[in-house]
Amino acid sequence: MNQAVIDLLGEVPQIYGPYQILINLGLSIVLGIIVATVYQQTHKGLSYSQSFTLTIVFVTVIVAMVMMVIGNSLSRAFALVGALSIIRFRTVVKDTKDIAYVFLGLAVGMAAGTGNYILALAGTLVICSLAVILNRINFGALYKSEFILRFRFDKKFDSASYLELINKMVKSSNLLHIEPSGDGQQLQLTYDIVLREGTTAQDLAGAFGRQEGVSEVILIASKNDVDY
């Protein structure tokens, strides 16, 4: 019966030797770890997940194994699709860039599993290098900032005092948000700032904490994507 199906489909099952299996799985493990490491080092934002980093490695290795199971058999491919259709993934991807790393893991696993070693190595090298370069130059950022400064200001005092402090310690600043209090006596202000060379976040926070009329000083690192 199996031979009849093979004759009907015109397929000859591809059988991998033990050495090739070990090479394919070993390469997929190494490349999966490289991809996961690049993801870890270039990740921005507050939604980092160790489990997602491990998933990249697992996906790469599992896809390589799946490709060896399928080989060049069309019937196996359809059978595998039917078997995997019962799996439901309900995890919400918080960062759209994470999807690209999942696809990269899939592609690397497919290349390693089918014995396309040069493609697997070259693809991993090129895309991971691209990810590192784009991260270093902060590509796509609307503005380059270091911190989000948020504080509450009492309107009974002169605003020139804190503005002078900002001009003294900050290289560039943009007012992002103003929110008056319920009684109208105070303002909550939010600035996007870049510190002057030689000025630390502790220096700025301490100076604002001692400033008359200023209270509830909060300094948030904004090199990553932060909702404010």
C-alpha cells in the first residue's frame, strides 16, 4: 500500500544518515543560540521575556527536525500540517519585531534541516549583523533621548527656577505633557531630555529634588520604548 502511494505521488522518501542528522541539529542549535543572543542584546522596551528567547532556539531546532521528517515527501508535509493544526498558540506578541525573530528562527531551521548550510550561515550572519547595526544607530527612532523627566510644580513659585536648572544640566529637552491638578495650583510636567556630558541621572534628580516648588521627581530611562 505504501509503495502504491509512493508510485502514485512519484515520491522517494529522503532518508538522512546519522551524521547528517547530528550536523543539521547541531548547526540549528548553534544558529538558534546566535539569533536568540542577538535578540537579547538588541531588545528594547519593557516587554522582554526569557521564555521568548528560549522559544527562538527551540523553534530553530524543531523546524530543522521537522524538515528532516518531511524530506521531499509531499504526503508527509500534508500529514504534518494536519497534525499541527490542532495546536493553538494564544500568546500575544507584544513587540512586532519579535515576529521577525520567530520567522528568522523558522528560516534558519528550514535551511539547516534541509542541508543548505551556506544559506543558513549566511542568512544568520547577514540578518543578525543588520539587527545589531540598526540597533546601534537607533534606526527608526523619532527622536534620540536618554530620559523622561516627570515632576510636579507648584504654581506659587516662579517657573524660571526649574527652567534655568534644565538649561544648566540638560543638553536638549522637549516638553511632552502638561497636566494641571484638580485645584489648579500645581502642574505635572513631563520632559524628554538628553543630559549634558558629565551630568548623571543622580545629579539631575538630586538637583530637582532640592528645587523650590518642585516635588515628586521621577526620572525614567527612555533609550527604550516607554509609554508615558
